Amino acid sequence: TAEQANEIFRGILQNNQIYGSRSARENIEILFEKHHHLLDKKLLEELKNKKELSSLTKS
């Protein structure tokens, strides 16, 4: 659901051990590709502004 997708990406944003992990990167990208349409606009903006995750929102 949208609520679950937003909760997952909020958790990713709040935990540098997740967003900074090279081993988690591929899974984060897959999740984003599948569920970005469910994310709140504000959350998408936060992802875009987070240097380590900004490449997710480029397309």
C-alpha cells in the first residue's frame, strides 16, 4: 500500500546505515522503481534532496 511504501522510504531516509550501504543500494533502487508512484510528494522531495539517494529521483 502507499502507507507501507512511504513508511519504508521514511525509514531509509532516517537511517544512514541503510541509505549509505552499498549492499542495500540495489534493493532500494528496485523498491523505488516499483513503488515510487505511491510515495508522497514531500517524501519524493526529501529523497531528491538527500545526496546519497538523489539518483533515485532522476529520470
